[in-house]
Amino acid sequence: MTSFFERASRLIAIAVLAFEMPVPVYWLTLHTRVFFWRRHIRAAFPVAVLIAWGIIDSLLYRFHLELFRRGSMSWPALVGMALIAFDVFTFCTSEAVMGGRRLAGHAELAGSRELIARGLYARVRHPRYLGMMTGVFGACLVIALPALWAVSVLWFLLALLSIRAEERELHTRLGPAYAAYADQVPALLPFRLGSRSRQTSGRREHHP
């Protein structure tokens, strides 16, 4: 039975990596050329998916033997599974609030002016990124591969760049409405770290 849970948890962790790790590349592909993609909406999504999941998942497959290496079901792995469960929770709840099309970036490419600030989005501006980060961290705990930890640090930095690009796009698209929202709602954690003065100009913005 223990062996079954070991294999199942490792498969789940690998699935999380394969699904979540390409996401920042996907968003950077769309956000860094958003005005171009708005003129080519039909091509935007398949091209971004091909670039993101094609590149990242190919690299993951390159190291699939290491990823599937058997390990022990230790308490860090159990913590990792709990973090992965939180990732699934943020995905499901975000999808319920935003809808699948909006989570995939349709609002950005369509130039939507609607600001959604309910559900998890009333507490943090980027619940999906928060979920992704906990999910990838949880997968690292389950797989316990040193090289994966090193890669996850680079991935984390890439995710922060993606958030930065996304907030810049939202600030441009939604203007003062998003600035007011960002002034009230933290980016990733549902609380402010230390004192923070109000910033009413040059503010950057959000999405899932």
C-alpha cells in the first residue's frame, strides 16, 4: 500500500510540474506582445501553448528517468501533497470566478475593461500564481530531486517576471480602477508585509 501511494504521489507531482511550469512562459509570450496578438487572436493561443508546453514539457521529458526515480513517502512528501491540493483548490475556485476563457487570457487579447474582484480575487490579486507556486514547491518536496530544486528557483523568478508583465498590461488596460484595486488587495499573500505607503501613480497590475 505504501508503495502505491509513493507511485501515485510521484505521478501527481510530475503532472503538476508538466501543467504548471509552462504557465509563466505562456503568459510572457502573450503579455510581451499583447498588441500584436490582439491583431492575431486566433493564432495567439495555439502559438503560446506550443511555445510554453512544447519547450518546458520537452525538457521535463528529457529528465523523466530522474523524475520517476523511486523515493520514500516521508513527511516532506506529505506536506508536498497538501501544497498540491492547495494548488488544485486555487485553480478550481479561480476558474469558477473567472471562467476558463478569461483564465486562458481572452480578456487580455479582447481588451476587456471588466475588473473582477470577488472570491479569491478579493483577497489576493494573483491567486493562480500563488497556487502554482505552492504546487511546484509541493512537487519538489514529493520528488526530492536536487536538480529540480535548482530549476524551481529559476522558474520562480520567471513567474515573478510574468506577474510583473501581467500587472503592467492590466494597469494599461484598466487604468485607475485597477490602481485602486491594487492599493487595497495584496499581490500574492492575503496580508501586507510591513507598512506600505499608498502608491497612486506608476502602479502595476494583475490577473489569475
